[in-house]
Amino acid sequence: MPSEVPAGISVLPVAGLPEFGPGDDLAAAVAGAAPWLADGDVVVVTSKVVSKVEGRLVRVEPGADREAARQRAIDGETVRTVARRGPLRIVQTPQGWVVAAAGIDASNVASDTLVLLPEDGDASARRLRARLGELAGVDVAVVVSDTFGRTWREGLTDVAVGAAGINALDDHRGAVDSHGNRLETTRVAVVDELAAAADLVKGKLAGVPVAVVRGLPPQRPAGDTDAGTRPLVRLPADDLFPYGTRDLVGSRAPVPGLVPRAGERDAAAAAFRVASAALPEFPVVLRHGGEGDGAVDVHLPDAVTTTSALNAGALVGAAIVQLHAEGWATRWEPAPTAGGTSLVGRLWLGAPPP
């Protein structure tokens, strides 16, 4: 006699959805195609369709160079360049994601169109969740997914770039395992796991942009504390590998007027060397600015406080003294990051301030 099938989690594709465009009612289409939605389901939606209905599109003019248009779009969606090799760029987006090409996609769209990531994936998820509640009368969670590569691993997988009605992280810190060991660091990225699982039935070529995960134990935020995917963004203080590889420095154009030491390929390498030595406690990343300048970005490890500002001021002051001793022109430009989670100070090198 067959044994009983154990209870578990199921992943269900939502078939029959149309091609979406700006202004379309995504929630109405999902509710119509999935009348079987139930309380507790997690609706996983590909970011591309969210971006399409929200108008996050870049049109390429007829006869224009599509790759050049794509590079300009990447520039517009880049907060900082983490690393680059040839035309490939790994950048941080305004949303905080570190991703190739700022997540800009040219697949599954017309040849004259590029698709940007949703401007605020969490807000998109909240709107979709509320609208599904109105139309279908169900209490579901929503995850907005996108395809990312993984550092040191080949292949792609889907991760969450927006979420609502579900905790992004399942925090096991302080719990004790079956062997009596207390867990110190374990936090499971539940929404990323849901995004990856949903992609098994959505696929990249199947034309199914929405899936439903059913059977997940409730992991709902308490009260009004829905933080979406913000807890997934690793802050600079906790990031041991924030700036990629030496390609970051090697790809930069020389900064005119600066003299590198023997063995340094250009003044950009010299700038990185000086800033790294003078600011040992803070991650630094070399940028290449305009008007003949180069720059070093300094990420403070916490929100701006009197103490952190004073510490940063002392370290930056030491860097400037060392740079001036080597004949460099400098200026310091504070630049708060989106959300106020850290401060990026930009130390410009080369051309004197105007």
C-alpha cells in the first residue's frame, strides 16, 4: 500500500498572463489567472514585469547604438562602481544591490527597449499585495525577484529585490541546535530562497513571470515593521569584500599631473595606495571622475554621529597631509548614501578645485 505523501511546500506557475506594458494592472491579471490564490501564499513576480507596468523602460532611438544606450543607462543607475573588466561592470545601484550592469536587462523585450530595475521594489511589492487583497480577498505575501550572478560561483539564480508581507531574514541567532550549540550568525535569506524556488517553474524562456509558493510556515512581519528587502543589504562595516578585484584599480584612466611610485602603473594606483594606507579602518574604492580628476570613496562603517565624523575627519586630514606632501591637489566632499545608512566621503585627487 502506498505510503502517505508528506506535507511540504509546493511551487505553482501562474500561466496565461499577457505581455505587460506601462500602466497595466498587474494585480488584476494575476488574480484573474490564479483564482485559486489562498491566504498564506507567497506570490513571486519577476522584476521585469513590475518594471514594465511601472514604466521603468529606456527606449533606444532607431539607428542608435544599443550598447552605447545601455552603458548610459548603467551610468544613470550606478551609485558606485565596484569592479570592471572591459565593458563588464559590477556596480551598486541606488537600491543598494551590487549587481552586474546595474540589473539592466535587454532580454524578453523589444530590440529598441531596455528594462531597469524597479525604482523601489519593496514599494512595488506592497502595492501589488494590497491590490491582490482588494481583488481576490486573500492575504498573501509578495516577492519581486531578479536574476543575479554569485561571487565565486558560475551560473545565475533569482534573488529578491522587493518584498512585502514576509520577513526577508529568518533569524536563528541565539537558538540552540540539536547538539546543544548556540547559533551565533545564522540568518536565512528566506525571500531569496523563495525567489530561486519560484524560478524553477517560471524559467527564463517559458514566458511565465509569476509563480506562487504554497505551504511556507507563516513568517509575517509584526505590526507595521515590514522592512521589505532592506535587511538584505549588507552595510559597509560588515562587508569584507566590498570592492572586487585589482581590475578596479587597473581599469582606471591615469590622473594627469600625479606621479606614481616605481611599480605603480599609473597615478590612479598611487591614489589608491595612499588612501588605503591613510584610512586603514574604512573601505576605500578608487573612482575616476571628470575634468581630469580621480577620486577615492571612503565608506564610514555606521550612520553619521559626532564620534564617527570626528574620527573620519582626523583620518581624512592625515590622508590630505600625506597627499599634499606628494604634491597632489585634493578636496573632500561628503556624500550621504540613500537611506542614510552610511556616509561616503569622496576625496578628489588631481586637478585643484575651481
